[in-house]
Amino acid sequence: MALPPIIYRAAIQLSDVDLDCYETLQFTVARHPSETTERLVARLLAYTLFFEPGLEFTKGISAGDEPDLWTRGADGRVQLWIEVGLPDPDRLLKVCRHAGRVVLLSCGSSRQRWEEQHLAKLACVSNLTILGIEQGFLNDVIARLERSISWSVTVTENTLYLGIAGETFETQLSGRAGWVRSGAGQQMKNHRTS
């Protein structure tokens, strides 16, 4: 008998100063039985960092042909495709040919090795952005994850501040490839509204 997914309810106060985005996000997300807590936290962070109207969680890990998050247009075409973790680079290249924008929130214990092996190949793709999240930051958030999530997220000058139950955790958002958030915020903002 298959294990059921674990349901999390999230309430996130988002203040993205870099992108002039201020939102109260409330949603429910399911963690697949085979999904790690690290991957769930990465999906939550990706949703927060790249929030735009219409952004949805997909079946993700249980559907190999879907990203972790996406925004689709009225015609069904994928406008924004978001992956988390360290996916196969050939999959990313294939997706870049079909989606308007592709984002990878790279994270995981072997992130440095993955980037050394694949960044050069991916850096020249114009519609691909790779943003790295430090493992220590993820571990701090994972240690405090509850099924009822209440976060305060502030992003300013490429620094992410995440407040959980009176504690604040901080990490630098490292743009590994593609456009970078700070200084190019207007560019990202324009992508969001087009």
C-alpha cells in the first residue's frame, strides 16, 4: 500500500525589495512520500523567490515530464519552468527550447561538483537562470520546518532573510548563470509582466 503525501499549509509574508513585490502568500503543498524535506523546502523557496500570478506547484517528483513549479499561458504553453535540486543538464537544455523562461534553484550536498561539471555548458543559454542556495541555510530551515508554515521572507540586494518563529536566517542568493536578480531587477520584473 502506497504511503499518502504529507500536507503542509503555508502562510508567507513576501517582501522582495529587489523586484518591488510585496505579497501575502497562502497555499497548501503536498510532500510526496519519496520526496526529501530538503527538496520540499527548496520548492517552497523557489515559489517564494519567483512568485508571479499563475505560478503553480506541479505533480513534480511523481511526474517526470513536469517541473517542480510552472506558469502556463492561456494557450497552455509553459511561460516559466522552475526546477529545484541538481537535474540532468540535458533535460534543462531540452526544456529551454520549449519554455519561455527556465529557472533552476540549485541545491544539494553535491551542488559544487554539479556546477563544476555543468555550468559552462548551461551558462550560454539565454532563457536559463541558475540560482544557488547554500546547504547550511537549507539545513537551518529544514530543522525548523513544521506542517503549518509561517514564514516572513525579505529579499534585498541579493540577500534572502527568512524569519521563522522569531529567528532570522540569512543567505546570499548566488546567481550562477543567466540574469541576476540585483541590478537586473527591472529586467526580471519585465519578464514577469510580459
